[in-house]
Amino acid sequence: MSAVYRAVLKCYPRWWRDQHGDEVLGVLLDSADARGRTDLGDLLNLVAHAVRLRLNSSGPPTLVQGIRNRVSVIAVTLVAAISVNFLIFGEWAPWDPGTSMVVSPIGNLTTGLICYVAGLLAAIAVAVGRAQAARWLAAFSGLSALAMILPPIEQFAETFGFTRPPGAILGFLAAICVLVVAGEPRRPDGHRGAVLLLGAIPTVGVVLVSASSLQTEPWFYYRSPEQISVRVSGGILLGIGLLVIAIVLLIGGSRVWATALAVNSVPWLLLTYYTPTLGGVDALVGGAGLLAAVIGAALAAGITAVTIGRRQLPTRTSVSRSE
């Protein structure tokens, strides 16, 4: 019996087994000895509880888990920015009321609408304090994005007249969603919320800049090389900005938020992989002037965040002492 229960307890996360495994095993063995047999109901309840725990709890309250949670919150902000970007300029596209590249039953809409809406809803869930709902929505967004790349799913959608966005866009969105699901995206309090918005503002800014070059060709925002260059450029600049803010926060002593920002900068910085085919780094980041402006803005944002955090530290310390 002991071997059976130990095998079932392996369904739980390691941290939970280390904290509660021996205690639970003792209770189960005592219960089994009283009955004279192993209870199948107990085994099923254990498995169900283990699955529920893995889905609804990211881990124990450790430093690593704190970093993962902050990575998750920043990532969900980025997912919202990406989703709004392509919902407006790739899907809705009110300036182009015609059809998409492949005739769609509903204007320019593609199957990408599904994962974009789910990503936006995940950010809304965080804003209203529903962290677990945000994780589920982000997981759905990422999985649906990956599913759309699969040939059977793509062919099935085409039978109804719908096509999908480019696979690179869907794959990148799925990668950011993985960062969301890896932690628990709890709504931040105070000045920390402003720090997170810094991750979305550059992306939204690139969207507004790209709107000045709108054309009337169907699906240009997905397929036009110029637009691809604009998006990749915005992503690289965003990654650089996040990394600079992370360095400033690290120097200021906020290593958890610094690590979270640095982790979120990695997918964006990996976009430099496309530089050889899109004109090199100088062409992508818009030249030394724009790059310097982004670094300067990031330095100012990081210094502001550190300053605000230090001003609020005495208040938090006095409150904790009074309690």
C-alpha cells in the first residue's frame, strides 16, 4: 500500500511533497490499515487534488516564485499590447473595408482573432484581480495560437473561408503567453503598476507610428515587408528599454523586479535574429538617435521607479512596525 500511495503522491509538485508528503502519507496509511485495503476513492481524490494544485498554484512563496510572478504580470501586459496591436491593425483594419488576402466571410478577420481576444481578456482579468482566470486565458491564447499553425487546423479553418496570421506572429505570442502561465499574475499595488505599463507603452507607441504609413492594400499589415520591419524594430527597442530599466532597478536594489524585466526582454531581443534580412541593426532600430532616445527614456523611467520605491519604503517600514 505504501508504494501505491507514494506513486500517487508524485502527481503533486515537488515543493508540496517536501512540505506535506510525509504527513499525508501517514494519514493515508492509517486510513488504509483501518479498512484493511487501499481505497480507490482516496487515490482518485489525491490525483484530482494534485491536478488542481498544479493548475491553480505556481509554487511556494520563495524568491524564485516571486520573480516568476512578476515576470508573469509584465508578460501579460505585453500580451495585451501585442493583442491590441493586431486586433486593430491586422484584424479590424477599418481603413480597409475590403477583403483580406484570402477571402474572409467577415471583412479582414482571421483565426488570429481568437488568440488576440483571449490575450486581451487575460490582461483585463489581471486588472480586476482575477489572477487564475488570467492564467487560463493566457494558456488558451498561447495554445490556440500554436494550434492555428498546425496544417489540419489551418485547412479546417480554410473550409469556412478563414485564413490565419503568419506563423511567426502566432509563435511569438505563444512564447510570451508561456511567461504569463509560468507565474501567478497578481495585480500589482502602488507604483509597481506604473512600472509594468512601461512594457506596453513602447509597443503601443510603435503601433501609432506605424499607423502613419497605412496603405489600402489588403492585409498589408501582416504581409508588407515595411510593416514587418516596423514591428521588429519596435520589438527590439522595447527589449532594449526593458533591459535598461532592469539594470537600473538592479543597481537600486530591486532585484526581483529587475530580474522580471530582464526575463521579459529576452524574447524581444531575440528579434535581432531577423536583422540580416531586414537591413541590419541600424535600419531596424531607426538609427543612433532613436536608440539613444529609448535608452534615455528607459534610464529616466528606472530612476523614477527606484526613487518612488525608496520614498515609500519608510512608510511601509513604519506600518509594519506598528502592526
